Amino acid sequence: MRRAIVACLLVGAVVASGASAADPTPADFKNAAKYCKAVRESKGVEVFGALYGTNANKKNAYGKCVSKTAKNKAEAREDSTDAAEAKAAADCKKQKADDAAKFAEKYKNLGQCVKAQNKSDD
């Protein structure tokens, strides 16, 4: 009886330590597929299926995870691109207001200035 209790406590400790380990985040991985593979390994197939699966047997969980993660990453990239373009446009407008002649010499229009600003940021 005592051995059974000790064994249960050890198993519980191992499961609890695995559950409390830090879950991977999408930013840690180059692409969505690698992230989803790491999540599936860290949480286990059953829990992963319950989190992401949408059909009766939860076998589509991996594909759903990849799709969802890739879409979220694309939206985040788009948001940061929009912010960069807004900043570049504001900088160009300031340059044009400060010295319109110099601005006209360097750029044909505001669009070319923004494009040049974004290239210099890359």
C-alpha cells in the first residue's frame, strides 16, 4: 500500500512539473508548423486535440493550429507594417513642410518619399 501511494505521488509530481513548464510561444519559432509541433509535444496529443481540433475525432488539430497561428502572425506583421508606413508618411510630411524646395528636388511626391523611408528602415 505504501509503495502505491509513493508511486502515485511521484507520478503526480512528474505530471505537475510537465504541466507547469513554460508553454512555447509563436514568437519563439520561425514558422507556425514548428510552433504547433512544439505545442503538441509539450501538451500531449490529447490536450492539443482538445485545444485545436474541430471535427469529431480531433484529428484536424495540427492543421487548425498551423492555420490559426500563421493567420495571427500575418496580422501582426501587417499591423507593424501599417505603423511603419504611418510613421514614414508623417516624417515625409514634416520634411515637405520644413523645406518644400529640397523635398521636391529629392522626391517627386509624397509616395516616393514614403517608399524611400521604408526601404531605409529595412
